[in-house]
Amino acid sequence: MSLGTVDQWVVNAVEPSALARFWALVLGGDVQDREDGWAVLRGASGLPRLSFQPTPEAKHSPNRIHLDVLVGDIGEAVHAAVEYGASPVGEPVTDEQGSFQVLRDPEGNEFCLVKPTR
């Protein structure tokens, strides 16, 4: 039994519109800026919407949850993500599950680019 389904993921952001546009470059989709300062990304890779909520504080600690983004080529995806404003954390890792690279988005939120072993 489940309590429900995911309606949206909400990310706190100092600059919601800019961060939503970064994620639109990574995941696709369309950004809608709301009058209340929120920005919403819809239609991104089959995900529920991602909403970016204004917050005055910058991020100070590691995420308790993060996105894993499936990619065809880790190196190419890292290169593109860095051009969009991401920062790599360490080196790519390969294990029996596949390969992944940890990155931070422009506001410091961690995410992984992942290429599973098939």
C-alpha cells in the first residue's frame, strides 16, 4: 500500500528562475516563472514537475536526496553539464553497477550523471 504518488520535487533556490533553466538544459522541459518568485520545470524526461522555491539562504550542507540522471556517455554529459554551470565533485566512479559522476548544480545541489552497466 502506498500513501500517494509524487506530485513534484521542490528545490530551495536563491535564484529559482536561473536554477530551473539550468535543470531544463540538463533534463529538457519548459520553465514557467511564477509571480510569487517560484519557477517550475515541466515535461522533463518523464519526471514529475520540478519546482524551485525561493529561499534567502544558500545551501550549506550535503543533500539528503539527489537526482541520478541517466546518460549515454559520462564524459560528454559531464562536459555539457559543466558548460551549463555544473561543477564536478571528484572523479568518475566505475563499479559493477556502471559508471557515475557526482556534480553540483549552480547552487551547490549534488546530482549524479549515471551510465548503468547493461
